Amino acid sequence: MTAFVRPPLAGVLAGMLVMAPVASRAADDAPFVTPQHDVDVTYAIASPDPSRPQFRQRMRWSGEQQRQRVDPEGSSTFMITDYRKRLLTVVDMAHRARTTIPAPGPALTTPGQRATGVWARGPSMTVAGQPCIVWHTTDTDGRASDVCYTDDGVMLQVVQNGRVLVQADSLSRSAQPDPVFAIPDGLAEVRAAHP
């Protein structure tokens, strides 16, 4: 079996949801960056490939399990991040394989806690029919970002250098069933490839 290959944009949402912590701020000077309730969000994500300007990615969150599932459009691969165990499992159903690694980013923000780091509150706007507040910050790679979060911690948009990188086009605050976040049985464990 070939070594683990990172699926398209595996780290984009994780990287945007986990901004670089720099210094703690007052509680109301930073957003919630982890959903406070079960959600199902579909994002349009800018592609670096000019022949395909964007693609979609679905993110589901379970408040009870504190697990996130990300499904890139048209892929047999999906990712489950367990916030309690701080692990990311990439499941490749085409090869009946899985790879488990520490969750990306310096830390995962627990639901109910505001983000650490340096944040500056910007204007309010509406994305996918939902109100959100733009927060100016720096991502895990040190790039200035404007990220729009709802009051209950759902990321709706990310802008860098005036370009929309991620934008929600649908959001449902419906209960997410436990099996959505289960790792299928019988998968071969594949070690992560290291650059």
C-alpha cells in the first residue's frame, strides 16, 4: 500500500479553526472558534488550481462528542478530529485505510472557551444567511486573515489579501447523529508520511 497522501485541503479548516495563539486577551476580545452546538456547514473553498476555481467541503460538528468531520467534495477520504483526544484521523475508504496523527495546530480551542491569540473585532456581516463578526487575526502560517465567526463559534468566511479563501454557502444547526463521527471498523492503519 502506498504511503498516506494528504487529501485536498485537509488542514485548511483545521488551520483556520485553530489560529496561532500569541497572547491571551480579555474574554470579549476574541471569538468562539469552535461551534457551541451541533452544526452541518458546507463551504466553497478557493482552489490553487486555475482550471478549478473552487470546490466544496462539508464540515459537521458534534457538541456532545466534541468531534468534527470534514468531507471534501468528490473524495472517498474524510477526516475526523477528536477534540478530547486531540487526534486527527484521516479515513480513506477507497483503500480501506486510516491514518491517525496529532491534531494540527498548536492547540484546539475547547467549546465554550474563547480563542487565545491576538484578535481585533471588525464589522458585522451576513454570510449564508447568518450574521457573523469579522475578526482580524493571523493564521498558523503567520498570514493576516479576516475570519467571520457567528456568536456561537461557527466559521463562515476567511479572507486573506482581499481574496475569499473559504465561504459557507449553507449552515444547519441540526443534531448530528453519533455514527457520522465513528471511525469504520476493519481499516488498515497506515503510518503518516513525513516530509
